[in-house]
Amino acid sequence: MAVNLIDDVNSKFSYSAGLDFAGTCFSLGTEGVNLTLVQTLTIVKLSPNAQCIIYHISLLCISHNISWKPKQQSPPQHDETLVYNQEWLSSLPKEKGIIVDYTYQYQGFWYSPLGLQGLIDCQQHFRARKNDVFLVTAPKSGTTWMKAILYALVNRQNHPPHQAHHPLRKNTPHQLVPFFETTKPSEYDSLFVDSSSRIFGCHFPIISLPKSITEADADGSANVKIVYLCRDIRDTFLSLFHFANNASLRPSPISLEETFHFFCRGTTTGGPIWEQILGYWKESLERPDKVLFMRYEELKSEPRAQIRRLAQFLGKPFSPEEENSEMIDDILSLCSFGNMSKLQVNNTGHLVPGLSNSSFFRNGQVGEGNKCLTAEMAAQLDQITEEKFRGSGLVL
């Protein structure tokens, strides 16, 4: 079983981390980690810089039914003194990306330069507050739709969804629920003067979120909620391909074959997608009051039930009066693709240079990935997904 795990680690992480996992007792190169692989995986020495790698290995242990007992088990330490600049960026592992030309690896995951700057900023400067809500997704998993739903649900008392001048009719979902990736620390409070709670979105893995989000604190951060929305892997891939070519962040178009290659290698924003999903799935099982794990397909097939579930999780359940007044249907109507895609605010302007607001509105369909992938591509994605999620109880 130990040998199988080593082979598995080699096949999944050597290419991205540049590490050698050969042998039954081995070290993770310059990261300063010595592991002994027997029936139980025991960490003998663990440096802070290696903790993100151990996190990945722990996910593999799940699929091999191997228990492990680390002497230190914690997320990677966030460097409060780190200065984001070109020199530091050039020191990181670099790979071809999908949405942008190149992505950079930090704490075991891949980011665009803009996204990485947003991550460093929030790790160093963000402090969660009571009733904050965080929406996390892999790119093209229903992010824009869920941002609109969250805003409408949380603020339904101050802004009834049938209101003619509802904020969602005058602002994009990304203005009302900003990405950490595009928000400056000076805006962490100023962007929410018209909302009862701060709601942020991001594509960051659970291990890289600021501790004030993931850990309970004396200031009331125990009430901070994380909503994770995932989507069928094939459909996510296809939507990502279309988005990359509709946006103007790349110097040239990217082919379906190139997109597939980089997607499988895991160099997408916030990727590898499988590790990101599995991290939040595991956290939702351990702390269901903190992390709500949702599926795009269920939101499409049973939207009313899923919105009730979301409202209950956020501590804002619908009252009998709201149920009788068709509040849920009003929220769904306001946030529907048919309504949102027609609004002028969503068809003009840009989120950031090269990324138009209209590029976020594509009517993604459940199962669309099956129609465009070759049989070989579909089989490869299914195999990777099955191997990554084996033993976790998660089925997508």
C-alpha cells in the first residue's frame, strides 16, 4: 500500500512541485520534510514551507485508506512580511495557463499574477468579521449566478427582490460581491455600505484562506460562513475553454486540446481543481456549520430546495410569510440568466482591463461537456476524477 501511495504521489505532484518521491522512506527535496511510509504515514519533520505539500498528500491518503499522524498538522503559514513584486513572482514555479498566458504556483496551487496579488493582500491584511460570508468556487462553476443569489438572499429585507431599483439591476454581481482577487485592502469595508453583510467571492483553496476566516476567534468570527459551489468536471472544463477565448486576457486564442492539457495538469486558476474541491468537501464534513458544500447541478434541478438550504445555513431562513409571498421565486426570477443577461450594466464595462462584464454571462447547461469532448478526453477526465476522489465519499 505504501508503494502504491508513492507511485500515486509521483504521478500527481512531481511535475508541479519538482519533487522525487521514490523509495519507502523519502524526503521532499529542499522543503525539509522526511516521511516514513508504512501502514501508517508518520511525518518526522515538517517545515512551514512544506505544509501545503503535506496537505496534498493527506488527500491522497484518503483515497488509499491510509491513516497518518503528523507531528504538526496545520495549513501553510502565511508570510506577513512577504512583498509581492516581480522579483518574487519570477522566483515561483511557472506554467502555461488557460485564462491567462502564465500561472504561478504558490502554496501548492496555481494563480494568475492578479489573483496571486489578491491572495497575498488578503492573507496579510484581511480580518473577518461576524456575519461575513465567503463564496468560493473553481472558475466557471456558477460563480456569477451564485453571487447574485447570495446578495439577493442576504439583503432581501432591505432590498426586496421585486424592487424596481434593486441593486442587482444597477450593479453587476461582481460589484456587489467582489472577488478578493480584484479587491484592494482599502476596499474591504468601503464596498459594502449598502449590504447587511460583507460577501466576498474567490477561487482560493481552503488552506490559503486567511486564518480569521477559517478559525473561530474571540471577535465573533465563529459566525463567518463559507459557501463552496462546485460543478461537474467536464462541464467546468468546457465552460473554462469558452471563457478563456471570450475574454481578452490571453495574447492569442487557446485550442480545446491545449486547454485540456493544462486543465489535466492542474495549472488553472485556483487549481488543481480536484484538490480544491476535495479540500472544501473534507472541511464541510468536519465542520458543516462553517462550510456549506453545494452542487451547481442541484441548484439547477431543485433551485427552491437549494436556496432554502442556503438560507438555513446562513442563519436567515425564510419565514412562513416569505414562503407565502413567493419570496424564493422572486429571488430566482431576479437572478435568472434571462433577466441578468439582458441588463445594461452586465453588457457594458469591464471587471478589469481585458475582462468585459458580458463575458461572465454564458448560459451553461448541465451535461454540455459530454457533447464537445472526444471519447478519449472524457475517459481521461473521468479517470483522474475517480482517482482523486476515491475513498472520500464525494461523487461529481
